[in-house]
Amino acid sequence: MKLVAFMQAQNCSNYPASWRHKSGMPDWDTPEFYTRIARTLEAGKFHLAFFDDRLAIPDSYHHDYRATVKYGVRSVKFDAATIATIMGMATSKLGLGLTYSTTYYEPFHVARLFATMDLMLGGRVAWNVVTSLNDSEAANFGANQHLDHDLRYDRADEFMEIVNGHWNTWEPDAILRDRDSGVFADPAKVHRLDYKGRFLKSRGPFTVPRSPQGQPVILQAGQSGRGRAFAARWAELIFTIYPNFEVAQKSYASMREALGDNPAVITPAIYPIVAETRTMAEDKMAQIEKLARPEDALILLSEVLNYDFGSKAMDDPFTQEELDSLTGLRGILDRVVQLSGKPNPTVADFVKHSARGTIHEFPVFCGSPKDVADEMEKWFTEGASDGFVVAGSYLPGSYEDFVRLAVPELQRRGLFQKDYAGKTLRENLGLQMQGGRPRGMAAE
């Protein structure tokens, strides 16, 4: 199975209450915090650590940011490229991925940033492609509102064509470094892109040669119909969220069908809580659960659906008009309607069934090393996953416990690697090295 650590370059993990945990390290604003985690993950032979990101702090709840800042609900957001590079410099095999938006950046900039990181880190970089989802992000970049859902993906397709095109404009053997003749590179093996699309255009030539893995690995998390079509075309590793094993099994089969010939790795998110005994793990989980505040869920629901969840009473059902107005991550609405059994769920239903702001947003695998490995083995061997995105309930302790206790049990069962297959992320994920010149590229 493939293991990916779900990171955040912020004051808390995915679990917004993690900063309140007494065993959580308070130096989340230092490089030492991230390098400790990086070394732990590499010791545990994790394939990849990837950073989720938003380009705004949550401020849709009561149309204000004060509650977010007061309760520390993802209220600090660093530039993930900087943090990932720091972690990469402290390791030699661990893959490093980060989220960059196709909506608010230019393709050439993204292509150059990731190509440079990939070269400097020896071919260990991945790009988590997102189209962005909330209106606060739009406001930070001078836009009045977000693009429509499908239109964002149409633009993202062009964005990907440009980025991949630029990555392929330097042929693998273009650089000669012939000091005697004074020839640095063969100009016949470096090309312009000259891309012109409906939304975007970019000329080139590109400014960064290839890395040892050819080009960065592409991650994607689209689960809508349009998102699946995008993933089928571009993704090499897919991040998903399933509420339980039964849904995961059905959704995995559906995703595989949508992917067609694309052999992308599918990894759902989990929260593992592991201790020496089941009782100790359950006690640990109880301590973690009680850290969450009601505001955490309401702030994060408001952010992800672009709707002020403070404007309605907890037992008030949403009208159809209100449901139609929800934008952002529509998968949350689908999940709440499905699990509540109500076409018009209440605010309380959203809080309960989305589990936003709690450790139950993802399945929790709680228990002894055997208990946790049993659950992971079931998902992996019975057609629900190709591995897992492992979220931390507090940092860095939850990763240290997982590496110390769960990883050896998975290795003993032959379910997880005892060492890295190679030096690049593509080698370690079992993906092909990328290369070759895209069709339609202008020759120089």
C-alpha cells in the first residue's frame, strides 16, 4: 500500500483543534517543527507528504474572520512551497507535494516553481492540482466571486496542457555541457510551446530542464462528475474522502471505472489513533475528541460551502433555494443528504454528517497496532483503496505513534514497504518516468 501524510502549513493539522492538544508541539511556526515531521515520515518509509492549502483564512461565518482567529481554526496559512522545500532538504527519499491553484496562478509560474523544486529535491516533488473553491480566495486575488464549477475545470484543462507542455519542452538529452566547443545545450532539443486556448496562452521556451523523474507527479482530489473526468485525464495519485468502508468500496470501483486505462493510485483519508493497547488508544481518542468546539464545524462549513452557517438556527432545515446557492465543495452537500436521508437537511445535520472540524471527518482507525493494521488491510485487500492519506490528530506525536507502532505491523504482514524502491517519487510510487514531446508543439 502507498502511504501519504496529509500536511498543513498552518497553526494546526487537518483537525483544527490539534493546536489545543497538550502533547502538540507549539513551535509550528519554525522550520524545526516541519523537519522533525519529515524525518519521522522518512523513517517510517512514507511515500509522500503533501500539503493541502487555501488562499484565504475562513471568514464566511458571520461574514467575519474574528472567530477564526480567536479559536485558531486554520487562521495561519504559510506558503506551502517554502515549507515543503525545507522538509525536502532535511530528507533524501520522502516525496513532497503541495497544492497550487489553477484559478489564481499563471501556468508558466506554476510550471517553473514545480520544475525547479523537483530538480533541487532530486525528483521527489508532486503537485496537488486544485481549482479553488471559496469566495474569500477570490477576494484575496481581486475577483468578486469564484468561477462556476465546470468552467473552472475547463480552464484547468488548458492550464494542465500548458504546464505539461512546458515540462516537456526540454528533451532529456538537450544539455551537452561541452566546454571544449563552448556548446551548453542543443537548441534543436529545446522547443517553444506556442499554446493558444480559449482561456489561456503561453509561448515559451521554458526555462528549467528536466529533473531525474522527468516531471512532478500529479495529485488530484476531484470527486464530482467533472472532477472525475479531470482526474481520469491528468491524475497519477487521487486523494479521496469516504465516510466508511462500504461507501469506499463502491466509490473505489466507480472511480476505477471512470479512470479507464489510467492506473492512478487511489488513497482515501483516515485518522489513525494507535497505542500499545486498544484501551489506551480509546482513552487517547476521547482526549482528542473533546478538544473540538462547536464553532470549529460552523466556521469550516461556512468556508467550504460559501454560506454563513451562523445565519440559521441549528434545527432549521435548508430550503431548496438555499441548497442551490451552496457553492464550493459540493461533495459535502451530497454526503450530508445521503447520510441524513433528508433532501433538506438542517444545520445540525450538516455538522453531524459532514463531521467538519472533528476527527470523524475521515474514518478513524483506533486501537492497538493489530487493530489499526487489520482495518487498513481490509480496505486495501478488499477493493476500497490503494493506500491511505494519513491525517494527524496532533503533531508531531500522532505521526510518531503511527510510525513506531502501526508501520512495523504493516511491514510484518507484507502490506507496506520496508525500504524505498528508488530515489525519485515516481520510482517509489511505481509510476513511469515522464518524458517526450507533446503533440502540436512548435519546433524551433
